[in-house]
Amino acid sequence: MTCATLLIAVCAAFFLVVAYLVSLTGIVEFPVLKDYYQAPTPSRQVAQQKMDSREFEALISSRIREQVEDRVKNMAVTINEKEVSGLFTWGIAQGLRNSLAIEQSQVAILPTGMELFLKLRWSLGRIDLLLQVKPVLQTDGSVKFEPVSAKLGMVNLPSWAILPVMSNIFAKDMGAWDLQAGSMKIKTLDLKDGKIVINFLITN
């Protein structure tokens, strides 16, 4: 075997390894490896209520206002996964600006965390992303979403790669919620099956 032949063989092997690894993500589809790809799937299908950020904020404000008018001392505002999914899809569409086709996007709310699922298509392949996040209540009245795990196609993303995914895809629409409400103090934020319950206490 000549040096040239050996070099060609090494380059071909390297290309095949790279192609295989890329095919596991689904971002680029190779005809030979296409049948081996298995996209991640969400724990359940979630219908969604279409809304933008203004409509979402108005919805929360109206639920708070109703309880304030009723002079409820311990308030509990519920946000269901259909509403969160609608906000999520709107935010993704705003960020993509028709550069990629959205086949599916949703948020499933589980007692253990929030499951964000995004399925996009483009000319060379697809983006199938399954992201687990945990909402954490901050002292300033906002809610931050901390990444727990992420899967791109068949590949589990390492911890150092999750934050860039969060910031690049979800920051504009789900990076943080401002839940400050005047004299109301946020006590807890509870995850239940299909909904988030935010408990407030009126201090005045």
C-alpha cells in the first residue's frame, strides 16, 4: 500500500466517522445512515393555545386582578401547559423568522420539571431537540429556567453545551418570567401535572 493510498483510506475513514456522528444528531441526513436515526420523543403530546407575549402577560395579569378584587389573602395563579406551549411556539417562530420550518413545538409540564420539545426541518436534515428544564424562583420576583438535560437527535448534550442551547433558542421567549406584582410576595412555585401553580401572599 502506497502512502497516497493510505492517506486516502484514512481520510475516507475519518469522513465516515464524522458523517456517522453528525447523522446521530439528525442535523444533516445521509442517505446511507438515514434508517438508523431515531428522533427523541416527548413524554406526551400537548395541544396549545396560541398566544404571543403580550397576550400571555395579559392573561396572567387578569388572573391576578380577579383575586385582588375578591380580596383573596393567599393567591394562587395557575398557568397550564397549553398556554405555555402557545407562548413557546410564538417565541420560536419569532426567533426563526421562517428560516426553518417548525413541524412541532410544545412544553409538557411534569411534577419533576418542564419538558421542552422542538422539531424543525431544513434542506439538509432536521433538528429534534428535547430539553428538560427546572423553573427556579428568584428573590427579585422572576423565574429562571435552569437546564437539567438536553438531547439533540440521538445525542445527549454535555452540561457545558446546554446553556448555549438555552440562550440561543429559548432566551427571548422563555428565558425568564417577571412575576413581580406590587405588594404581593411570591411564596412558592409548584409544578403539577400539566400546570404551574404560583402562590402569592399579599403583604399589605
